[in-house]
Amino acid sequence: MKTTIVAEIGSNWEGSLIIAQKIISECKKAGADAVKFQMWRAKDLYSEKHPDWKVIKKSELTFEKAKKLKKICDELKIEFICSVFFPEGVQFLESLNVKRFKIASRTCLLKDPFSLETLKSKANSNKPLIISMGMGGNKKKIKNIFSKNKTTFCYCISDYPLKFNKINWKKATTFDGFSDHTMGITAPILFSILKKQQNSKNILIEKHVKLPTSKGPDASTSIDIIQLSDLIHHIRIIEKASF
């Protein structure tokens, strides 16, 4: 079994390329296969009256910064992935030759501005997609949009943090991906064991990651780099185990 570990940095880079480079470097040392950022325009998704507006605005991933982050990832030989929330962002990332895209849960609801156009733009890229639908949405419609793309759907519940006992493991193991929002590393380890027992060939785990000093709206529900290293260590053992 091969497990792709995606370290979701989200807003934990705090709009700073210096912090972003540090997190990317630490994720690489921990053994992650990819790091993931989010490319959105604050005005499309949030009101200026939002209590975290300043942090949200500061954490916007501009094209210029995305280009620099992609270069850092290429140099460190770790994959750069983005959830993108507007079609021009998809087209720009295409110009950077990203390998695949992430579809965020809220985009699947088709309620945000440009959601449908963004999904169609990603479909037209013909690239592989990681899809979370933790907030709901019409899965049949999403599958139809991406009928020609290779897709990995992730089991996801959009609670931050997610209580461990809310996970439906029977349902979770029907997915090849797990976008986990629980505290700690127990849930993704258990997911790996259960998928190993199913003789799964390829699975994907996404986990929010931060530095010990990280601040911002994602930090309180993210694991730190030391926990990420422990998680990956255990998963690599599970991959090689004979059941």
C-alpha cells in the first residue's frame, strides 16, 4: 500500500513567505509527500466584518507568492498543491505546471461566487483531483463534472476540531482519501490500518499542519511538525506490515 501524505498548511503561513518556507521545509523533513495551500480572494468568500478579516486578507495567496512557493517546493522536491476558489487561479496554477488540484468542501456546495466556473476550469485541466465534500453537496453532479478526471474522494467532516466519535468508520473506509480534522494523529493511523486490511493499493491522507509558533484561525485545529513526523513514521510502518 502506498500512502500519499498531504500537509495542509492553509492559513498557517500567515501571509509570510519566510514562515511558509519554514513550514514547507519541516514538512519535507517529516516525510510528507505534498504541502497544500489555499488560493482565494478574501472578498469573494468573506465579509470585511468577519472577526478574522485582517488575518484572512493577509493570508491571501497571490499569484506572485504562489509562484515563489511553487519554486521552493520544486527545489525541496515536495509537491505543491492548492485548493483554488476562482477560475483565473486555476489557469495561473496551470502555467506553473502543478500536478493536481484540490477541491474544497465549500466549493462543492456551489454557493460561493465562481464555484461552478472554478470546478469546470479544473475539469478542463484534465489533471488528477482530490475532492472533499465534508459540507455536503451533490456528489452525482460533482462526479459528472469530473467524469474525465482521475479523482480521489476524501472522507471528510467539516467540524473544527472533529470529535473522534463522530467518525463513521464503515463509511470512511469506502473512500480512498481521508481529510482529517480531529485533534492528534490517532484517526489517520486507524484509517491507514483499516485500508491496509482492505488491501488498498493507494490511499491519501490530508492533515492540517503548523509550526509550534503558528497563529491564526487554522492553528488551533492543526497538528505541529513533531506530530506530523510521528504520524508519517507510523504510517510508513503500516504500509510495510503483513496482515
